[in-house]
Amino acid sequence: MNDWPRVTQILSDLRIRSTGMEWMQPKHRRRGRLTHAACHLIGAGHEIEPEWFERSSGEGEQDRVEHRVCIPYIDGYRKFKADHPELFPIQTSELEVVNQTERYLGHIDEIMADDSELDEKTGKAPVWCPLQTALYNLARGKHARRLVLELPGDGDYRLIVHSDFRDFAEATILARAWWLVAGYKN
């Protein structure tokens, strides 16, 4: 399994994930990781210590993020939690899933109280997101509801349900295509 691709690698290597990602800088990725971590804590019923918002993270100017810039994204998650109490507390976060048949793995952001799978996006969900959630869902093997939470950074949120069953066929094709292409590179 060490040489198996991750979901995001499949989408990137097949030139699907790169669409719309050209603008992303290291500090955007760091802000996303910080927001995800905070949301996971809140989703599990914890709160973020006020001192956390006074700190910063990052190695250098390229990826330095003041934690306070995460506040509007976290506020959007808190609003989502207040509007959808039936989904909380979350069961787990960053669940590693493995598809033994198609030979790939990934991490689901959150498994909600009703067993649905939530993928969080700090910003607008890209067009390829249904393929991402389908790959996760197939690897988990539960056929649970696939949710995407857009956190635009204005204290609000948008909840999207991915329900097109064609996503599963297309996702499977992509996983198989990745291995087919990888075989020809050797």
C-alpha cells in the first residue's frame, strides 16, 4: 500500500485536480489546514482557546498565517453546526480509507453523527469535488451521504450534497486509469 496513490494524487496526476488550483499559495493551504483542525475540534464538542487566535504558523513569509485570519471560516463552521445539530458531534475526523480493489487511499475530513461523510473547503468547492467525495465513499464502502461544506470566509457556509450516482462510475474509471498510466511510465 505504500506505493498506492492518494485520492488527491489520482486527481492531480490525471490533470483533473489542477483545474482552478493555479492561484493557490502555500499560505492558503496552511490556512485551510488550520481551519480544518479547528473545525474538527469544534465538531467533536470542544472549543478553541482564545490564545490560539493570537498565534501564527508557518516556516517563512510564503506560508505564514496569522491564526486570526481563520476566524470567519471557523464562524461559518459554527453556524453550520448550529443549523444542523443532527450531524453533531462528529464520530471522527481525518479518517483514513483504503480501497483494496482499486488500490488507493485517502482521508475523509469528518464522519458526522448520522454517518454522512463531510469534506470541508475553505472557499468554493472545485468542479472535481464530486469525484473526490465519490472516491472517498467507495474506499470507505458505506455508501453514506456525501456532503461538502463550503466555508467562504465571511462567517457563513454553503452545504452541498453530492447525489449523482454517475460520480461513482467516473471515479472508478479514474482510479483504474491512474494505474494504467502508471504501468506505462515504467
